[in-house]
Amino acid sequence: MLPIHEKLTCLLSNFFQVSKQALIAAYIFDRDGLLIANQSRFERNSREDSEIYGAIASVVDPTLKRITAEYPGSFGTGGFETEDHHLIFTEAGPKAILLCVYEYRVIINYEMPYVFLIAEKIAKILEDPKEDVALSVPNLHVGESLPQITLPQLNTPNKGGAAAFADEQKLVFKLCVLGDPAVGKTSLIHQFVTKRFETDYKPTLGISITNRRYNLQGFENKVLDFMIWDLAGQKFFQRVRQYYYTGANAAFIMYDISRRESFEGRIKYWYDDIRRAIPDIPIVIVGNKRDLLEKRQVKEEEGVNLAKELKCSFLETSAKSGENVKDAFSLMGIGLFFNFRSMET
């Protein structure tokens, strides 16, 4: 088993692999402001690496002290802007704070799903070093349909982050899962809820509704209550399916990467089907069964391109192994939470 520091360093290194060069540096501090682990796009301890931290030290040090003093419990997340950088401070459990330094040109909306996922993994590593936490970072493709994320500014007199949502509150979101029969809709939901995979295929006849409560890292006083509607893909259910879309806050449209017929023309069919009922909810296109890579018939690039065309988010998963399953729901939860937050302010 890897030591904690090596786990955190490996996680940050993988973080950089998917940051598309927008991420300049990432630092993990304990709640006293001491550096635990860090990574930058430059070689460690090089002149460039030192210059980055030196340039932002005058902002980082007092901000960490302020967080420690003003938010002894939960503070959530907050931002700080300099002339050249975006600094994002995110709570990573009760023991750590993640600081991500981005170029000023970055679109924060596209980066925050990564930030929250990394913070969640850091929290798990520090809380239980024996837990088998996946150090890999999925290649998320965040679509335009996710709401614009606005971070609280930590340099203002007003408290931001989770302090702005001090009272415990349950947020109920209806999530519809769509796609052709046998693409893994029920298995994906079952993996998310129970962390188990059922080997016997039993087609959903009509609808199946599952509830799953979920806390977004850094906002533990907000309970996201997913009502997950698993809608049958069979033709006989087509006439009444529209009624079950009513009130949905988001949707997954799934296909099987090993069955081209579940992708070609079918994703657009399901997209149009739900858009006729609800034109403006966020949608994630999910390519399932990554455990069957040797049988792949749909390239990941094809899924990404179609998602961009439809202005949806995209992610590949494996309901069997659990790969990226929780991350798929986290991605949606982040968007729904910040959409709720923007309506509150």
C-alpha cells in the first residue's frame, strides 16, 4: 500500500494529465496551512515552480489563515483572482484544503467538476488511508448545458462557500436515465447505489425509481437526494414515456460502447425525445461498458464529438467495475447544486 504522500502526489499528477494545460499548480494544505503535497506543470523545485508559489504566496498565506480563523468547520469553496491567475480554494474533508491555480483565461465552469472530484478523493485518502481510493482521474467533457458556476470571492468582507448555506437542507433532484435496452442503465444505477454489479440481465419493464442521498464534497450540510428514474427503452413504452419526463432536473443518455447500434442515431433519438418534453435540463451522454474495451465499436472521440454537437456533457463508465460511475453522478450533482445556488442568490 502506498504511503499517503505518494498517493496524494500520484493523484495530483493524474489531475494534470486531464487539465488541458489550464491548470498551473495544485497544492494540498492541512487546516493549519502546512503544505502536504503539491504539483505543478513545471519540474518540481525548478525555478519556474518556485516562482509560481512565490508569486501567489502573498495571497495564499493570509487566505489560508482567514479560512482557518473564520471557518473552523466547513467553508466549502471560494475563489480569488490575481492579475494573471484564478485561485480556487476547496475544502477536502475536515483535514485539508485544496488550492488550484489556473491561468486567468480559464473557463471556471469547465474546471470545477475536476476540482470537486479531486477534493473528494483527497478527503477519502486522508480520512482512511487503508481505503482503496482510485487515484485515476476520468476524462470529463463538460457541456454547455451545465449551469454557469460562480464562486464566492474569499477577498470580500462577506463569507462565502458553504457558510452562505449554513442551515442543513435537502435538495431533491429528479434524474432520468435513458437509452436503448441492455446498455446498462439499471446496472449503472445499481452500482451507484449499492456498489455492486448484478450479473443477471433483467430488462426494466416500465419504470423503476431509486433514491440515493449524496453529499457534495465541501458542502456536507447540503444533502442531494437523487430520485433516479430508470425508464424502459422498449418500444411498447414509447407512448407513455413523455409523461414520466415531467419534472426532471437532469438526464443521462446511455449507450453501449461495444454495440454501435445503441449509439448511431439512437443518442439523437433519445435526446430529441426528452427535449420535446423538457428543453433546457442538463444532459450527460454516458458511454457504458468500458470493461469491454477489446470489443469497442464506438470510439470515445465519437461520443465526445456528438456530445459537443448536442451541447451535452460526456463520460465513459463501466457499471461492472464501477469505473467513473460515482464520478458521473458527481458531475451532475455539481451542476444541479450550483444551478440551485444561482437561483438562491
